[in-house]
Amino acid sequence: MNKLVATLATTTVLFAGTTFYFWQKLESRDVTIATVQDRSEAATAAKSNRPPSAASSASTSMVPAGKTGTTVDSSTVAAAVSSAKGGSAADASREMMLPFAKDFLRQYDDPSQRATLIKAARAGVESQYSRLKGRLKLDSATFGQLVDLIVEEQLEQQANYDRCVVNPACDTSKVITQPRDRSSEYLAMLGTDGYAQFTAFRSALPEWQSVVQLRGRLAEENSLKDGDAERLLSALSAERERYVTETNQAGANLRAWGNGTGMIWYSGSGGVEEQLASAEQYSERMRQRAASILTGEQLRAFVQLQEEMLANLTSYLRSQSGRPG
């Protein structure tokens, strides 16, 4: 697995795995995690077992199919991802993450309870990777083995991060969350061509979130056809790869942030304003690529998604720096 795919897989898997777990713990409590702007209230609400007053849309691609009634926003997950990528939110997010981390590890370390975590994660992974099953023409048994391996990887990665969260001496901004290398197992299962398609599919999951969200917001008369959706996915993924390569070559500290409707990549170098300027440049590149494929109405909806992500990222970064949003 090359550096780019490994980075994307690490971020995406941690994001997905954490969301699965938050969904599992909050689903039975009718609790809604608030948006980034209201993250302080969300932390207080979580401690008192009462729902925060504000909510945002969940990422349908990350929540197990068939579960409704609970919105699992990724503002808390974003803190984990940013911290794992070397962000400045480690200390601020630890207190909020601590009870979830302890409870996750309690179940993960108990073989009799780990089955509950696996069941919740499997439902989401099966839904998320169903397109790949058809693309690779996998039979049910092989697809089941693939799902098992992905789930095992996700849970291990989540455990790696949570063990750092519960250890006050561990710096969550520097913890290595990458699980053991399973590339040989994937390769043996899928073959050379299948493995290449798998890594490409996995690396494009953040862009697929954006495409799914976009299609969900469009009225029937402006719907995005399957072919155009695939073209958009390919264009956005290609542009992201170019941006990541350019940023790495420039020696900048690359970061990623997601809010359930996609992911924004940006340079972590400099202060908040410099980071936001980098994020805006990345978003503009995504818009330019989308403009070559989408109609006017479709593009307006896509731009709105980008604006929402930037607004949430702005509030998040400024809240971590102590500045008002």
C-alpha cells in the first residue's frame, strides 16, 4: 500500500470506526452529538446524559443501514482524526473522548462483549462496500471474509487510539493508530487486480460521502445519474491525489478533517488563518473539478456542501485556538 493510500485508509478507517462506536453507544440513549459550533455543549450534555440542543446531519454512508432515530455527527470524530494526524486538538478532545474510550476498550478487551462491537461495525461495512462486491464479482463467502478483515482492522485502529486517550502520559497528537499491515491478506483474498481496485475504492471513500450527500439533496428533476456520479467521484479523487502529492512535495504538514459530508484536506503549517486559507484553496479545487461535470443546480448544491464543511472547520479550528468562531 503506497503512502497516499495508507494515509487515506488510516484517516477513513479511524473516522468510520469511531462513528460506528458512537452510533452504538448513543443509539439506545436518543442522544444527538452537536455540530462543531456547539461542541462544548455536547461535552456537557454527554456527561449529564441529556441531549444537546443543536444537531447536524449524519453521514449515511458511515451509519449502519436500517438504524434511524439517532444522528451521529462527526464533530467528535473529527477531533480524533485531527489529533491522530498531528492536530492541536489533542488536549481539548481528550476529556470528551475519555468516557467513550474507556467503554470501548472495556468491550474490546472482553471477548464475550467484542461481538457486539463487531456486529455494529459489520452492518456499516457491508453497506459501505456493497458497490465493491458487485464490481469485483465477489461471492457471499469471500465478501464476508473481506468485511471481517476490514472490521478487524477498524476495531484494532480504534483500540490503538483509545489506549492513548485513557493514558494521560500519551500524546494523542502523536499516537500511531495504524493497525498491523494486512495487505498480504487482502492480496491473497482478492488477487493483484482486485487488491488494486480495493485500495482505490477505499481511498475514495471520503469523496463518495460527498457524492452520496449531493445526490440526497437534489430534487428529482436535477438528479445525478449513476454515470455522472461515477465521473464526479473519479474527478474529485484525482484532484485530491494531486493536492496531497503537491502538499507533501512542498514539505507541508498535511491534515484532513471530515464532518460526515466528505473530507477537506489542508496544510497544518502556520496559524489558524493560514490553515483555513489552505482548506479554502482545496475546496475551490474541488468545486472547479465538479463544475466540469455538474449542471448549474447540481453545482449549487455541491458548493453548499463545501461551504458547510468550511464553516464547521472554521468553527472547529478557532475553538481549539481559543478564538471565537
